[in-house]
Amino acid sequence: MFLLNRKKNNTLIHDRGRFRSELKNLLGFRPLNLRLYEMAFIHRSATYTLPDGVRINNERLEYLGDAIIDSILSDYLFHRYPEASEGSLTKTRARIVNRETLNQLGLSMGLDRLIVSNLAPSDSPRNLYGNAVEALVGALFIDRGYDRTRKFFIERGLKEHFNLDALLAAETDYKSLILEYCQKNKQKLNFTSREKQSGSNGHPLFTVTLEISNEVISQGEGSTKKEAEQVASMTALSKLGLLKG
């Protein structure tokens, strides 16, 4: 976390070269308006006031980014899971945008290295990193538009740091549903699991293969065997046309 210092004219001092380099690595491209992104990481504890009375921090960008993230997630989940119900999609979106999840996303993305704050590390508020995620999205939207922002959030946020299938599957007991289907139709259900060396976060990753009457129907991945079984079950139900919208 950058610590805040001030010049006599009340402007901020931080290592701009380092900030530009870290930001480019984070985004995957060079930002057009660096000032916007600097503002996105100024916590309200580091607020400074311009001569015309305008207060500078990331709260307005946070407000904008919150709305943009909701829009991106709604569109993405709607198209990725065409069989999922409205309630399931809403719960999945809510789990992604809750404060705890966004804070973890911010830390996983390394935003703690970019935030400018007057707080001691021990005093950092619990929503600091999640708010920075929203402010970053707001800055990116203004700087590069919706399409570039959507691509960044999906590719560098969702796909790198979330198992969306597992998140969606957690909302319903799909394993019980597929078991009920097999029992009703007198078919044999079998799950075979194997553990990979590690996931992208360094934790174990399980792959489960679902078979019905010795025929492979689907596979699922998750951070636990149970999670992977739920994903495999959800996929199987979708292939069999058994998921209700």
C-alpha cells in the first residue's frame, strides 16, 4: 500500500513510475488517462481538496463501478447459463459482488499494492479492497468504455479468480436431483474423482467424472470433491434437458 505524502500545493506524492508499471501489468494494456486510475486508488482517508473545493478520493468512481459490475455480471451470467433460473442467477451475482468476495478479489488482483491511504496497515477497513475493485472498474469504464471494461473484468477477474460453475452449483443440490432422476429411471449413477496438483491459487483442485449406466455424461471441477460433484451434476442435468428455467 502506498503511504500518502503531500507537497506544499496539497498534491499527492507516490512513486508514479512504479504505479504506472503495476497498473499496466494489472490491466494488460497502457491506460490512457493515468489520473483517473490514481484517483481510483485514493481512499477517503487520503482525501485532498482542490483549490476550487472539489474533494478527491475514489468514492464517486466506486459508485460508478458498482453499477458497471452489476451490468457486466448480469449479461455474462445470463448468456453463460441459459438454463439457470432467475433466482439462481441473482443469487450467484449477489455472491460475487458481496463485500467479502470483492475484498478477496481485490487482494488476489494485488490492489493492496496500489492503494493510497493515510491508514496504518492494522487499521485498514474491511471493505478497502472491494471498494478499490469497484473504483478501478469505474475508472476503466470512463477511460476505455464498456466493452474494454467488460473484457477486463471477465478475463482478469472472473476467469482468473472464480470457479463460476461451482458458485452456481452451490445454490442448488444438483447431486440429489441427478440421483433422484437415476433412481426413478432405474439407472446406475457413478462419480469418479481425481485430484490435480493445484489450482491457479495453489490449492488442490478436484475433477469429477459423472457416469450414468457406465456412460460418461459430464465432468466438473471444484476446490473440494463435493463441489466438483455438484458441478458435474449440474452439467449432466443440463445435457439431459432436466434443468428448469
